[in-house]
Amino acid sequence: MLTYNIDNSSRYPLYEQIYMKIKKDISDGKLITGEKLPSKRELAKHLQISIITVENAYAQLLAEGYIYSQEKKGYYISDITKMMYSQMHEKKSQQIVKEKKEYFIDFVSNSIDVQGFPITIWSRLVREILSKENQKNILRSAPSQGLYELREAISKHLYQFRGMDVKPDNIVIGSGTEYLYNLLIQLLGNDLVFAVEDPGYAKPYLIYRSNKTSCAHISMDEQGIDMSALNDSNADIVHITPSHHFPTGIVMPISRRYELLNWAYNKKQRYIIEDDYDSEFRMSGRPIPSLLGIDGNKKVIYMNTFSKTIAPSIRISYMILPDNLMEKFNKELGFYTNTVPMLEQIVLQLFISRGYLEKHINRMKTIYRIKRDKIISLIKESRLKDFCEILEADSGLHFLLKADTELTDDEVIEKSKEKGIRISAVSKYSFNDKSQLSHKFIINYPGVEVEKVNTAIGYLEDILICSQ
């Protein structure tokens, strides 16, 4: 029986520790080709850990080719002699990896709490779909809009969760929002002027610019995108994140939403792209009604992704087009092959339609709320409470730490990096006047290990307070 020492205080998750130890034993020849591994249940019992932990470790080894499985028999050690050429270059690879900064704690990365991923349910659905009686389903080609059953499941989910009455025929599935942005530009035309929020997430702007469109940066006020600035621009399309703006965290009030809709109604070619990327994680009160839900003249293009609700590796996003644009899409872009594999579409469809997504979101909201509250509590119990203010903590998966410091944002970021803390500032996401945005730092917390936060706060105390 395999016996390993498990370190519960390690920065590595338990499954990753098991994975690394078995991988090393295979590489060192301690586990030989063809040798049978203990069953997941046996190893879990022996090491006194959960079966899910062992299952995750075996899944990673399987994915990398270190082990293989035989149906109803178990897992066996693969022949890795063909991998030896890669190991000859291991030192060179390690040097490249070392060039990448390793952080003690990362408040920037768009990660999730990996322990919350429903691996058991997801694996079971995959196995169900791969069973002989269902294999024919994954061999079908999906229509360009995506699998109808998945679009129907999304439609029902949006109605139940957000009160949005959306027809499946108006939904387009794609592998990530970046792909859908490119489709939108082709659909709307790159001769129009696209407007983005400033400060704001840079990816939409970069994609619009790469497609040779004119792009305007519109300033923000305390209610969201500045309507005076938008009206003064020559924008035709405006891309916004009203449910939880990144990076300021502003939730657009209903009055501003109607102002924005009226702007779109004034000219035929105007549309609003509503990016609703983490609206599911509103930590207090009911979800804010979407713009699409109050749009009476079909001027809103709604976009969302499952990267936040499930995992970044689930590269499935969708957009909802008004009837006239949907008709144009089918006529002009219907020749595109859907970019999401059928297996993944069917798994997600079952995950949603059987109620697992709703349960998962509720569970993750609890996990993230506890994590957020703990981090905020630690900040309020520290010396930072006299020098910092916490802003916009009730929606989405980040909040702001407004600091009273004479240091510039760049200086704080660099000094934090020296202490092993990766942090960013609101001002880094602005193309225009940054002076009004200074000293607001983004705390992106889903992937943060809470046990490290106290140490990180101590470092931030040294950086911010010693500057006074």
C-alpha cells in the first residue's frame, strides 16, 4: 500500500500533494510499468483522506499519461520511457518556470476556490454520457448557435434565477467571451464606434482594437458609466458591466439603467452590450434586474460565462441577441461551426437541467461569503483599520481597499511584490485621468488561502503605515 505523509498546512491542496508524490515515485522507478495502483477507496482509507481527494489526484495523473485505467479493474502505471526525452530538458524548463514570479498570496489572479469544484458530479455526468447507449450523442455536430438542449437549459435557468424571459433560439453558445466578442464585431460591423468603461476590464477594448474598430473610453461616476460623457462621444455601441463593474465594484442603479436604455433608443444603430460576468455572486439582497430584462425595444445584447460560476477552464460562454440581430446572425454567420465540443455542451446541459448549477452557485456563495467576511474581519482587526477603508464588498468576487498613503500605486504594488504579495490598483485599469482613482487596491479573494491573509496583512501594514 502506498504510504505518504500529508501536510495539512501546505500551500498545496491535498490532492496535489498525492499527485506529486505518486508522479515522483513513477519517475524514480519506484512504481513500475503495469503495476496496479490501490483503489481510490483503499488509498483514501489508508491515508485517512477523502475519496474525492484521491479521485482528483488520479484524474490528474491520468490526464498527464502517468497512469491508465481499465474498466472495472482499476488504475495501472503507464510506460513513461517515451517521456524521458522531455526529462532531459527538465533543467531548462525549471529555469523558465523560475523566471515566473511565485507569490506568497495573489489578490489579482482570476481563480476560484478549487475545493468547491463539484468534481464528483461532473465526473459522473461525463461517465454517463460516455456510456455505450449515449455515445452517439457526442458524435453529433452541434448547430452554429450551440446544442439546443443546452440553450433551453440556460433559458430556464435565467428565468428562474434572474427573471429573464429569453427564447433558446436567441442564445448563441461559444468557447469564451473573447470568441463571442469577435462574432459581435462581424455582426455589427467594424465601421461603428465601440465604447468601453474607463476604468474597465481591458480585454474587450483590446479585442475591439485588434479588429480595427474605433474605440472610445468613457469615464465613470458613482452610478456607473457617465451619461454626459457617453452622450458627448460618437459611440454607437457601449460595452458595460452594470451588475458589478470591474474594477470599481459599482452596481448600476435602476435609474441609470433606464438612462442608458434611452440613449440606445435614440438611434437605430445603437446597442448596449451587457456583460453580466459575475452577477450570480451578489452577497446581500436579491440579484439586480438585468438591462435585458427591462429592455422594451430590443437594444441589449446580453453576455455571460460559466468561467466564474463553475471554473475558468469551463470555456463556455453565451450571448443573447435581439430578434433582428439573431436573424442577421443566422443569415450571415450561420455557416460557422460551433466551437464548443459536444461532450462539454451535454455535460453542462445536464448539470444545469438537473439542478446542480443552482445548488453549486448557492454553495459557492456561502463559501465566498465566509471567505470575504473573514478577510474583512482580519483587516478590521489589524492596524490597517486606521489607514484603510473597505469599499464595494457586497457584489461580485472582489472588493476595494482604499488606503491613506503617500506612496504611489506603483510603489505600493512594487513593495508588495517584494514581500510576495501580488496586488493591483484601480488606476491600472484606466486609460484617461488616473488621479481620482489612486490608492484604491483590488482584493480578488476567491482563490486566496485565508490562512495566509494575516501574514499578508502584516506585510501591508509595514508598507502602508511606515509610509506615513
